[in-house]
Amino acid sequence: MMQKTIYILAFTAFFLGSCSDEFLNRVPESSVTSGNFYETEAQFDQALVGAYAAVRAAKGSIASWTMGEMRSDNTHLEFNNTNRGGQYIEREDADFFIDRSVSGLVADKYNSAYVGIARANNILDYVVPAGLSQQAANRLTGQAKFLRALFYFDLVRYFGGVPLYLKAVQGSADAYVQRSSVDEVYKVIVDDLKDAISKLPAPTFPQTGRATQGAARMLLADVYLTQKNFAGAETELKSVLQMGYALLPDYASVFALGNKNSAESIFEIQYQQGNQGQNSDFLYPFLPLSSDVKIITGITSQNRQGGGWNTPTFEMIGTYEPGDKRLEASIAVAEGTGVVGDMVIEVVKSPIGYKVPAGKRAYPFIKKYLHPHALEQNTDDNFPIYRYADALLAMAEALNEQNKSSEALPYLNQIRSRAGLPAATTSNQASLRDIILHERRVELAFENKRWLDLVRTGKAIEVMTKNGEYIKSAHAGESYIPATSYVVSEQKLNFPIPNREILIGNLQQNPGY
């Protein structure tokens, strides 16, 4: 038997030695691989669609609104004592500041960003060897670098320094990369965006949903704000404000299905209802736990397992100034009876001046994504990443932080005017800083901005400690809130690196985890 094995090995070695390199390097014609796919412009466009699809998982997912909104003082949750599945407990943990490195939710956020980065890297690695026209190469490269920067910007803000993959992984030698510093990650982001800006076209209207020079400049301005490079942010925003974007006259109409990719949109995640698997569904997790939510959606459907998340608090409702049109456009209140976990919804009411009647239950829910749809959990709503309103508020912030407070007011007051509010007039930098942050809270409510804004402005520990006191007081006697919840420290400003990545990549964990 041993002699037979030796003969086989010897024959195999002779056969392989007589083969040409061309034969060995051939790709199976029946398979689609990197060796035969990245050849035509049409194939690169297909790959680019895949990279855009990754934005849904990275920035439009359950993890995104849990870590971006529920982590903040905007929203809380309705406790579901009938479903204690791990995926639900992990959402509660993020809200309560008791994160665990084994959280599947946090891992989803982390891993989905790297999926997008890998898809962008494949485009960038193969586009030059493909020999496409310079125009096509620029178009593809600009979009891929914008997307890679978008994914890394998410990672560095939520996790701190992370491994930098700037080439497609071809084998195990490429797969295990140690964490880079925060500064190193930001350098890659800035470099990618500068190159993207040089290659992307200016926006045209109606927009297509693809990245433009305006989206890249807006993202770069956001990066500069986070780095406190306010002069750099001002420069980028000046360009954005001259690109034809505009506020829509009515705040509620910004989110209407007929205004997807409108003049107010700078970049948004694309969805389409139907049976193609392109639909959104984030409306439903935000609705009450109920055997039937038809009175809200128009479609008979039970929501007892999937609902009860990202619930606006009454404190959040109370922060809107009297007369602010954005309140009724953003939030509604489901009123009814029934036990916690199975609300019998009787009527939907306005949150303006709302008081819970005796004997009734009330559940505030996010209204801005509530639009007609034909099938349960199959909606047509896009999700905003950047709007022109964000650019105006960013410009106001950038100017105020450079002691140009009087110059900041016109940008801020465009937002307040549309909301039906009187103009701000203070030129005191500290006062105006608070006003701008509050405007961001209500203007960009439920767009996954609030937690990142609190961290960026150094307010997270102060605001969330106070919010924890409010939540515990508002839910006094309800045992579902752990005693260890809302212990907000510097270490909690980052989420843990997923434990699996620590183990397989020998990465250093964030402090406190």
C-alpha cells in the first residue's frame, strides 16, 4: 500500500512539473471568480451594486438604530417579557450601557462594515488592470473610495482604532491585521475622500442614489467636525452649499415616498418595496408590541415579537419647543389598553400637549417613516444618511466653533424657520453651541445621529448619566432595568471589539471590556 502511494505521488509530481504556468493559472470557465469577473465595465457596475448593498447592513440595520439612537437620550424600549431571546437582550444591553464583547448585535455592526470594505477593495484592486477608459475608472474608483471611507468612518467612531484593510484579502497572510490607531484610520478616510471628490461628478437632480461629489464633501466635512478641524469642515461645506441642494418647504415631506433622493437628500440608503428582496422594514420594530397594528399601518398584522424598540421617550417629546412643526411630523402616540407586551391600540394621537388619560396606555412611536405600503414588513422608505439640513447645521457649528457666531446664525435659522420657530439671535458662543446641538437633536431625530453627536461634542457622559436617572425614575418599580445600567464612563464611549475578532486575530480589546 505504501509503495502504491509513492507511485501516485511521483506521477503527480511529474505531471505537475510538465504543466505550463498558463495551464496552472487558468480559471475554470464555468466559475465566476476574481480571475474572470473583473474584466468589463458592466461587471464592475455589478460589483459596485454589491458594495452599495452593504451600506444597508452597515448603516440601515438593527445594530445601527440600536447603537445610534437607543444608545442616546432620544429613545428607549418597551420591555418584552415573553421573548427573552439573546438578540433582544443584546439590544437592551446597548441601551443600558452593559455591553458585552460577545454581543452578536455589535458583531453585526462591525462585520457588515468590513463586508462593504472588502467589496470596495475588490473594485479598487482590479479596476486599473482591467484597462477601462479613464472616465469609467474614475467613476468606479470615486464611488468605491467614498463607500470605503463611509464604512471606516462608522468603524472608527463606534470602535476606535481598527484593522486597516486597503487591499483585497487573497489569503491567510492578508487576513490577520492588527489594529491601527484612530489617527491612522482617519488619515485613510480623508485620503479616500479627497480622491473620491476629484473623481465623482457634481449632483444632478433628480438624483440616482449613487455617491456624488456633494456626498463625498459632506462626509469629509463630518469627518473634519469629528476631528475638530472646523476650518476644514467650513471649506467643504461651502462647496456643498453651492451644489444645488435645498430644503424642501415642509419637514414632513422630506420623508415622503415621492421625495426619495430629492433636492434635500445628499446621500440615502436605497430601498424598494416588493418581492425582490430590496424592501425596507424598519418601521415595524418601532411600533408597539401588539396583536394587531392595523390602526397604524393599515395592514392587519401582529407585532408582539418584533416591536417595542427605538421608542421616543416623553422627555424627548418635551424637548421640542412650542410650535415646532417637526414634533408632529416625527412622532405619534398610540393610545389604548392591554398589558405590557400586547397593547390593544384604539387610536393614534398627536404628541402635542398629550397627556395619558386615566385607564389608558400610551406608546410614542417614530412616525417619520410611516407611509402606505401593501405588505406587512415590506416598506418603500429609504433611510437618510446625509440631508441638506445636516449640512446647514454643520456649517453653523463649524463657524460658531471658530468664533464666527454671528455668521453661523443664518444657516441655523434656515432650519428653525422651516420648523415654524423664531430666529435665534444670540452670538454668545457657548449658548449658540447648545442651541445648535439641540437643533441637531430634533431636526435629525431618529436618523442615527444623536449618540455620535453626543460623543463628538463631549456631552455623552453628562447627558446619558442624566438620561439614565430619568429612565429609572420613569420606570420605577419595573425590574427589567438592571441596577448596573447607565453607568456611563469614558470607556463606554466605544463599543467592544467583537470577541471572535479578538480570538482569531489576536487583537487588543478596548478598555473596560
